[in-house]
Amino acid sequence: MATWFVYILYSPKCNRYYVGYSHDVQERLQRHNSGKVTATKNCIPYTLKAFKEFDTAIDARREELRIKKMKSRIYIEKLIEGNW
């Protein structure tokens, strides 16, 4: 079974978090930091702060959207602290 991940990135340049999902977290981080992702290219570099594994892309996407709908920096920081 394929493994998917929801990940949280942080940009010290813009002091912002970014939440996404991918099959390969390290490859995705590399794409973000090389400026190939429109949503994040103005705030590079990013560091990986946290990630969680899911069995399917659908489950990962649902979790990504759930986190984004919270619109809460405090909530994202709690996830990073280990409360995910």
C-alpha cells in the first residue's frame, strides 16, 4: 500500500507555515525550496517542521484540508509540538 504524508513547512523569511501533502516529503520540500511551487516561491527557504503518514492520498488530502480550514497558527504550532 502506498504511503502518503501531510507535512508542515516553515519559512523564517516570511514567518509563515505551509501545509501540504505528498507521496515523497523530501522531494516535495526540495521543490518548494527550488521555487517550483507558486504558492511558496516568495518565502524560500522552508524547513520541514512536522509530518504525518497516511495510507491513501484521499486521507492525506482530507487531513491537509482539515488543517487549512482551521486557519490557526496556534493549532499548527500545537501539531508541530507533537499533538497531532
